[in-house]
Amino acid sequence: MNQQQDGLPRPEPRKFDAEILSKEIVERLTYRVGKDAANAHKHDWLHAVILVIRDRIIDAWIRTKKEFHDDKGKRVYYLSLEFLIGRLMRDAVSNMEMLDQMQEALASLGADLDVVAELEPDAALGNGGLGRLAACFMESMATVGVPAYGYGIRYVNGMFRQEISDGWQVELPETWLAHGNPWEFERRECSYEIGFAGKVEAAEQTLGTPGKMTWSPQERVVATPYDTPIVGWRGNQVNTLRLWSAQPIDPILLDKFNAGEHQGALRESNRASSLTRVLYPADSSIAGQSLRLRQEYFFTSASIQDIVRRHIQDFGDIKTLHERASIQLNDTHPAVGVAELVRLLVDEHDVEFEEAWDIARKTFSYTNHTLLPEALESWPVPLFERLLPRHMQLVYAINAHILKQVRKSEKISEEAVSAISLIDESGERRVRMGNLAFVGSHKVNGVSALHTDLMKQTVFKDLHSLYPERINNKTNGVTFRRWLMQCNSELTHLIEDAIGPAFKDDAERLADLNKFADDAAFQEQFLAVKFKKKEQLTTHLRDYCGVRIDPNAMFDIQIKRIHEYKRQLLNIVHAVALYDQIRSHPEKDWAPRVKIFGGKAASSYHNAKLTIKLANDVAQVINQDPAVQGLLKVVFVPNYNVSQAEWLFPAADLSEQISTAGMEASGTGNMKFQVNGAITIGTLDGANVEIKEHVGDDNIVIFGMDADEVTARRAGGYNPRDVIEGSPELKQALTAIQTGTFSPDDPFRYQGLIDGIVEHDWFMVAADFGSYANAQRHVDEIWKDKKTWARMAIKNTANAGFFSSDRTIRQYAEDIWKVGL
Ligand code: 26Q
């Protein structure tokens, strides 16, 4: 270890000797895990390996914290109810640049890094895109040097484990903490009390109106943080992910317990710990339960109290908070934080309301991830008021303040006023979390160019015309360390051999690959890497779910949450149509395809669950029909999660991004496919629009209506029956599904699902089918021309640089957070 001026040891990152590592692994196994090598269980080895890596990270972690402290610069706080981090071991080993040495060290102990890595549980504290984005952002913030903390909930049960039983999704609890979690550090000394319900009274000394109040919660719980280090690329900076766990104030209320009232004593304890027990497994519709609102307030309040405490400790004066702290709200889930900060300032720090409001607005910014009306969060006023009586008052005060300004400054219609109001009065009165987040933030962003435009035109139309500077775009990105370098070392090596290593530090340098797009030798190498990844996936799927596929076929993959707007149904209907055509014309030169699906359905989402069953029913029939053997296969990969994704993206030939235009805010899977050299078949939706701009029109296959056409068609009396009658191919496929060809045991199983298409077709499956089928025929043609395919695939990887989350984070840092890098 060499010593820095600050006196702290600095690790010597690139000198990890395999021999030293293997000694350390045995040492940790003995003295920290308490086992000898002969008796150690597989998980003990994993634990020992993680401890060795962790100890090296800790030096950099402590150094980073000290640098933040000394620097006195602005810090970023990323508040998210979800962090879909997946496994951390490979991330850490790879970012610490000790992969080869660790492999060697384990080999010398008779173990294999890949095998040990597979033992690590996949931390699935999120549903899908929003949660995975938060995880990519954490890694990129540590990489590009943003002084950042992530704040969230330490769910005991994250996303459920999906089993497929007789083709149906079955949800089982996932126990990711069963073997302990060596990555986390409990920090009891940083615990906070969180209150719920109770009464509010005017405080003795009240300044201004609305004035200071005293809230006496009826119920209190303790929030205890668990910190996980997040290592940036090359181990230069290590940030903190702080996840809160709920505990009862008095674990077993000793006096009650001693008085023999065991039930009552335990009830409170259970009520507290149930707060952070499970993640809500819905990624779009609102679970109206009060537990969800309690979770939101619990983690938001703990985080804001922590931020305020740190600020006062470091800077003394709470009124300078906005100069030193930037709080990013990941969707509206932590939006109650706006009211919480105002409450802390007014009630506990004697700041007047107007100034408190000003500080809050300068501190917060908000990211919107969806325009779907059913996913826009709002809470019934009576529920909000009962659980958070003081916050309800403040929401009214904020509302009055805003509406007064609005009425003063504009000739504004009453209609616009009611659209801007924080309270939805159209039916049962509800608190609109989107409007609260919007007015409480100095910047509001969408996650792709199209989505940001649509935000301005739809949900936030009136707020946008009032505050035209506030909405801005930050197109999503993904971390290339995980989604290229770790999951596809073969492609990484190929790229490095061609253009050198600079792309590892600057993703835009991938563009240097463009000059190889027409190079025959490079094309062959590129296809050879793809084939190798397909062989690996083939072996994996054989072992994982007993499915046999042929790596010579085109791997056509759709992996994402199951949702009607994402249109897995369009893909399945196409599979059925293709099946029929191959059977009718076996003599044609068909491009062999494996259609692979993966994704979870929200437990209460009937049509999504039925879609999973349909994919499996269709697979069953097609896969056992000798007439299409070797030409068409359908596979549903169970329990799609981050770890499965790491197998699937590198092995994909074709990326399915086929949402109804205007409905997918961005998508991020599309970017993971692209960087791994898959070709996109997609609509002009979300970030697909920008992928097209970057790869060029010739290197992507676009089909279907665009967002404006969808709107116009919906408005103009669209009749799906006419479309179906006009397309024998579509009619045949829908009829086959509807009449039980794939469900002979229950011929009416899909009646309702198909009726939805025939009767209203809100998601435009019928309307876009013809265009989709043509696009797929075009894909077949390209597939048969290997050189063209290779060129397109290379162009995709070469032009993926923009979609690195490092770029996204730099834009947030510059335009929103105003932190210098
Ligand atoms: C809200 C209230 C109650 C219960 C659940 C929810 C809830 C939970 C999760 C609502 C929405 C979500 C998740 C949304 C999500 O993942 N959106 C995706 O975000 C990605 C990152 O920006 C985008 O790429 C995707 O397009 C978008 O669908």
C-alpha cells in the first residue's frame, strides 16, 4: 500500500497477484466464515471470495467518502423505490480489474469463478426498466465521478420467482437474503424514526402562514440503513447504495410482554417489519393499498432526514441545502419527499413556508417514466390524510400557493386550473403525485426524445405551458460494463483487437468499428463471436429449462415485462401465422427461427398471465410438430431476471421492440441488444426512434404506425374487424387461437383475449399486423444474406455509444444537478 497525502492507504489496483488472492480466500474462509477448506459448502466459498473483493473495495470506499467530505461540493441523492441490481460479484471483480487473477486464484483452489458466480443470489429489488435503470445509473455515477448516494428499500422479498407450471405463471417468494448478504453493512447508528397517522396541532411559536405545527404520530417505526458499496469502472470511485429496513421501536414491548400480553406485543413488531417485507410486483397499475403509500413515505422520510442531517453536520445552515444537495425522484414513488422536506424545514428548522418551498423546489428534480394513465400515481385524499395528516396540510398549502400564482399571472381557464391542481376533483378526491413532483421540482425530465415531447403534449400539457423551461429530455442509457464487457467478453475482446481499448473508457469510441462494417474478415469474426454466444445460450437453456434449440437458427428474442402495450401478443400471433405458412409451403426457403420469450406478469394482471400461457401453449404445439422441425421453435424462458438477461442479450440475432407507438417511454433492453450486435425490429416508439437515428435507416427494421398515427386512428373510429377481414393471414391466426387449436383441453381459453383484439384492439395488434409480418419477411431476406446481416449487426454495435448510461449521467450532472465533473 502506498500512502496518500491524506494519510489513507490507496490500493494498488492493477497488482492483484493470484497467489495472494488464493491465500486470502482460504484465510477469509477460515477466520471469517469459520470453515476449513475440506468442509466448506459451495456458498462458503462464494462468501469468502466476496469478502476478499470487498476488503479491497473498502479502502476505495473510505477514500471516496473522505473526498466527498473534504470537497464540500454538491452531492446527488437518487431516490428510488426500486434497484434491480442483479449479482454484484462479477461487477465488482471486473470493475476492480481483477478478473483474470481471481479466475487463476480460484482455479488453483480447484474452483471455477463462473460456477462460484452462479451461486450468488440475484438481487431483484425492482420490477423492470425503472429499477434496472436505477442500478445502471448507480454504476455510471461511480464511474464518471458523481458524488452520489442511492436511497431505497431493503425488501426481504424482492421480485417474485416465476415458475411455469403447465404453461401458467406461478409466483413464488424469492429469498435472496437466505445465505446472508456479505455486500451490506448495517449502520444502526444512522437510524431514524418514521411516524404515521396521529394528530397535528399548532406549535407554540408560529411564524407566517401556513405556520409551524407539531405532529404527534400515532404510530412510529425505526428505519435502519444497510449500505452497499457500488464500484465504478477501474475502481476509482466507490459510492453508497443505502437501503432502509423497518424495525419496531421497542422490539417486543417488554412491559406488555412481561404482563402476559404476548399477542399485542408482537403485533406492533410484525406491523413494522411488514413495511419492508415485499416489493410490489406491479410495474404499471396502481396498487391502491395503504401499505404501498406507507412504504413510499417510510423510505422517503428516512432518506430526507438523512440528507438533512448530513447537510447540517457538514455545512451548518439548512437554508443552503439546495446549494449542496440535488435530490432526484425516480418517478413519483418518492414524490411525498417534497412535502416531507417542507415539513422538516417549517416544523423542525423554523424556516418560513415560502422560503422552505423555494429551497425544496431548488433541491428536487423528477424523472417521469410513463404516460399510461393507469400508472400515474394518485392517492385518495382520506387515505393520505389519515396516514400523513401534516403532509396533507402542506399539500393543500402548496396547492394554494401555486394556484394563487397561476390565477394572478395568467388568463387561465378554470379547466387548466383544475388540471394543474394537486388535487384531482373529478371523482373521489385524490392527491396527484405527478403534479406534486412537477411543481416541487426545478427540472422534470422524460426518458427519450419522443416520450419527452409526448409529456409536453399530454399529461403535463398545462403545467408545461405554465413552466415551459422545466421539462427536459434525458434519453436513457445502460452500463456497458455489465451489458457488454462482463456478459460478452468474447465480443469485447474482438472489439479491442480491432480498435484498441479506448472504448472501455469512452463508449463513443465504439464508432471506430464503423470502418470494419464491410471488412469480410471482421464480419466473419463478428458472426463467429455471435455463434459462440448462441452456443453458450443453447447449453444454458438445455441445463436451465430442458429446452433444446439449434444455434444455427435465427434467435429472435422478446424479453421484458409482459404487458399488452408491449405486444407480446403481436409476436405470438406472428408465430402462429408463420407456423401456418411453413406448413402450407414446406418447399419454400424458410429462414430457421427460434422465437424466445421471457418476462413476468404482475400477479393481478389477467391478460398478461394469459399471454404467458398462450406463448407456452403455442410452443407446445409448434415444437412437437415434425412439419416445422428445424424451421420454427418457440421457447418461453422461465423467471426472466438480470442473470438470465446476461445470457440472452449477447446471443440475440433479432431484438423485438414492438410496443404500440407512444406507449413505451424509452425501453432499455433495446439498447442492450443493440450493443451486442442484434438487429432491431421495432416501432417508432421510445428510444427506438433514436436508435434508428444512430444506426441509420438501413440498419434497423421499422414497421407499423407512429405515435401520431396511433392517436389519429384511435380518434377516427378504428374498426379492427375490417382489418382482420382484409387479411387472410391474420384472420387464420386469430381464429386458430380463438377456437382452441393451441388449447384443445380448454377451447375457450383465449376467447376473451382475442375478442379484445376483434372488438376494440386498443393496442393496435390487428392494425400493425400486416406491416409487422412484412417486416419479418424482410428480416428473413436479410438473414439469408450473411454479409448484409453481419454489416448491419456491426453497425449496431459501432453506433451504440450514445446509449451508454455514462452519457446519460453526464447530461443529468450538467443540466439538472449542476455538479462539476
Ligand atoms: C406505482 C404505484 C403503485 C404500485 C406500483 C407502481 C409502479 C411501479 C413500477 C409503477 C411503475 C413502475 C415501473 C415503471 C417502469 O419500469 N417504467 C419503465 O421505465 C424504463 C426506464 O425509464 C423505461 O425504459 C420503460 O419504457 C418504462 O416502461
